Amino acid sequence: MTDGILLIDKPQGFTSFDVIAKLRGMTRVRRIGHAGTLDPMATGVLPCLFGTAARLCDCLPDETKTYRATVRLGVETDTQDLTGRVLAESGVPVSRAAFEAALAPFRGRIRQTPPMYSAVRVNGKRLYDLAREGREVARPPREVEIFDLRVLEFDEKARVAACTVSCSKGTYVRTLFHEIGQALGCGAALSALCRTASSGWTLDRCITLEQAQALADAGALLGRLLPVSSAFESLPRLDVGEWQAKMLKNGVVLSLGKLGAPSPGRYAVWSEGTFLGLGTVEENAAGMRLRQF
């Protein structure tokens, strides 16, 4: 099987594309994508999408990401993490109580401006390419959502905090803490970041690149692929008959009456034990359309 999902614990110092390149070399599978870019300094859950699973990128039912972030207070850098050039330092003391209070305005829906050192395109150019040329351009802010933001550990003397962050797709965690540092008046930069969960997949289900290589050497790596259907386990299941399955697979929009009148929403559609794809019923729609993988 060359269609499916492989969960990799991305190592520090690798880009997400580096991981994909490694997996292509191990498996000789050319069509591999990923769900959710991680910065080179970050580690953790990187869902790698093989074959038809690459179509999942824009339709995952749960796009929530969870991170453990370690933050150094009293420093600002051009990359908003400790890999960058230091722009300012401050000795302003910060207590745990003050730090926790500063988190409150950043929970819920917030507007965030993408950092210059990011893969966002402006006028066709990657922001990080412009940043490396010493250029800064206007970036439109975007709305993101912070579902959970809590302090796990705080060392006032070392000026280091460890936090858990659960957020929507597209959130820049280093920008989040950069802005928290500005609110505190001392600055802040990430010193470590680990994604502990992505789209419902958790770190304990991941394998390292070293483990992947060992499995590849034994001819067993592709056997570790999760089925595409696993991406939709959180959705309600809709079982259809053989005739309905044939129509849906041929692109026919079936009337809801012929499908048991499902309510508006998204469904994992199955027939006789076979996963067919993602079924969508729009509000006030007369039928369901199937997206296959």
C-alpha cells in the first residue's frame, strides 16, 4: 500500500520538506505531502501524506494543533526564536503571576501578523526570502484562535517559562509569545517548540526518522501507513448501499432521501466495509457530494 498517513516525530534542524525528501528516498514514493509545516527548530508531530492521502491537506476535519513551548523572557530576535539575531534585551523582572496575567488577552480569537521569517507569500515571494535580503514588507493580519494557553512551568530566576498551546491552523506560536513579551515590556523568544498533537494525531503515535529508516531497510515502512479513513475518525459515519456507493463514486450528487436524510455536515462515508470518502451536506442542500481519496 502506498496510499496512507505516516506520523513522523520531526527532529530539530530539519525542515518539513527535508523530512519528505528523506521519506521519498526511503520508499521511492514520489507523491508525499505533509499536513502542517514545522519550523526547523521545532520538533514533534508531522503527518506525512502518501499517494492519494496528499489530497487531505485542505479538508482535514480537525486542524487543531497542540504545542509545548519553552520561552525565554527578556530577549527579542528577528526570527522571534533563539535561532535569530538578538534585537533587544531587557532585565525587567517578571513574576509567574504577571506572566500568567499577560496570557489572558491572547486566548480566544485574535489577529496575528505573520512574521517576516515565514513561508507566507507576499506578491509571489516568500517572506523569509525577503527577510534574508534585509527587507520588511507589510503583511495583512489574519484571524487565528487560541483554544488553550497555560503555564506548565515557570523559573523566575532563569526567566524561562514552559507553556502548552492549543490553537487553530495557521497560528505562529513564536509570534504569539513575541507579542506576549511585548505586552510584558520585556520581550520574549522561543527557545524550544514541540508539537504534541496535530489534527487528532498525538506524539506517542509517531516514529522517528531513524526508526523509519530501520523499517525501510527491513521492507516494512509502507506497512506502517495509517489508512486515509483514520483522518476522519472524528466524523459521524454514514453507511450506504452498493447502488448509492456506485453513484457517489461516479460524481453523482445523491438526494438526501436516498441516503437516509442526513443532517447538514460532513460524514465519513462507507459501503460494505470500504471507506469511500468525505461526504458533505451543505445547509439547505438537496443532496450529498462525495470527495474521494
